[in-house]
Amino acid sequence: MKILILGGTRFFGRKLVELCLQNSHDVTILTRGQSGNPFGSQVHQLIADRDDEHTLVQALSNTTWDIVYDNICYSPKDAQKIIEILEGKTTKLIFTSTLATYEADGIVKTEADFNPYNYEIRMGNRQDFTYSEGKRQAEAVLFKKASFPVVAVRFPIVVGEQDYTRRLHFHVERIVNEQPITLTNVDAKMSFITDDEAAAFLYFAGISTIEGPFNATASGAISLKDLLGLIEEASGKHAKVSLLGGDANSQSPYAIPADWYMSNAKAEAAGFTFSQLNDWLPKLINSLVKEQQETIMSQRN
């Protein structure tokens, strides 16, 4: 199959490209060219800025694909542009969406908690919306206006050793370095998925017959208190947690007011089997702690 991936040079986008290549697909990546091409001649590379409609149209002209993955769509205008460009050029689009389409209100989220099919569209660019609203608007445009099948994959926090956002790394580094962390609710539970599993589900979403919104998350959830406890156990250090105040540097990117996690029952019913969170999260944290400890030792030497 011919596959186009918008954003495929880092984190789970890169893992997706690797998975497609392992399965002998003809892969094209579209990037701004700033991260290079880690795949060399194994893939075709198109260079275009997502925000420059003219260069995007030029880059995607005169070619068709069986599956298109869009990992870098953040607004309704982005969504509108891509479905216009891909009209007659693909048989399916997989859109990387997010848990942030749901409110953090303490209720375990299912796909029915946000229905893009009846959501009012407000057209605008990325800067016109919050991250969460931009993704809601993009979903609404894609599901209401695309002439081809669409899957919106709603990921929770994606983690891994190569996570460029370094949100889990933040907590490891702060605890290992005995620095304070400011949280809102230590008992709030969250869900996670690894970069490998995120890529695996995206691949599944492309080659299977599923359509519509799907939650994709490892099975299980963990409270922030227990997450910090795993880091404490791995590092032998005590977390210095504050629930009030703190400077900007201490603010946790996981500072949520209430439980914020989702069910993967719909995706599992469609045939995908997810990992158990508690099977891999401690191992990942141990690896990140070791990495941080080695960094500290090298700086001292």
C-alpha cells in the first residue's frame, strides 16, 4: 500500500513510519525538513510547511495514497485544507486527536462524551483556539466534510524515552534533583500509552475497516501520587510536592484538577489488544531515572 504520513520524523510518528516500512509499504513523509530524514532512501520525502497552503498543495499534487496519516493537524482550517487537497487522492485518513477533547471532570471518558458529528464548527487557525478546542474543531470538520472515511485516534499522554515533550521526564528530573513539583490534585488519575503502542494503533486504524473516533490508551490508570511513588522507589529520593503556589518552573504538566482518563473498550471490541499500564510504566520510569542519574554523574565528572 501507498502511505502518506504528515509528521513522521520523531516520537510516535517516527515509530509509525518504521512500522509501515517493516510491513513493506511504500511510504512518503511530509515534513518541513527541519528534523532531517532519518529513513534515507527507504521513504519518499516531501518538504512543505503545513501553514503554507500553496506549498502544501504543490507537494501533494499529482499523487494518490491508500492511507494518509495526519499527525500535525491542530485547527479546523488545517482540517479543511487537507480534505480539499486529498479529495480523490486517498481512500482513508487517520487523524491524531487527543484525550484533551474531553473535559477533566473525574468521569472515565468514552467516545460518546465528545461527538464531533454534531459539534458546531467555528473556522479559524491554530492560534485562534486552545489546543483542546483546536482538536475538537478539527474533528468536527473532518467528520462532517470529508468525502472519504476518517478515523480520529484520541490519545492520552504518550510517553517513551524519546518523548520530545519530556513531560514524564520533568517529574523524574525534579525528584532526582530534589526540586519541588507543584500539582493540583495528587489523587487525580491519568491514562498513558507508549510511543510504540501509539504507532501500533495508528497502523491498525489504517489497515482495518474502522471509522469514526477511537480512544487509544493502555489499559488501566494511575494517580499522580502513585506515579510519583514509582519515581521515588526507582530513585531513592522523596518527592517534594506542593499543592499551592510554587514558581513557574515547578508547575507539573500533569497538574489536573480531577481524574482524566478514558476507556479503550471500543477499540478493543474492534480487534486491538492494548497493554496493561502497570506492566510497563515502572520499567520506563526506572529507565528514565537511570538516564537522569547518569547525566548527573557525567556533569560532575
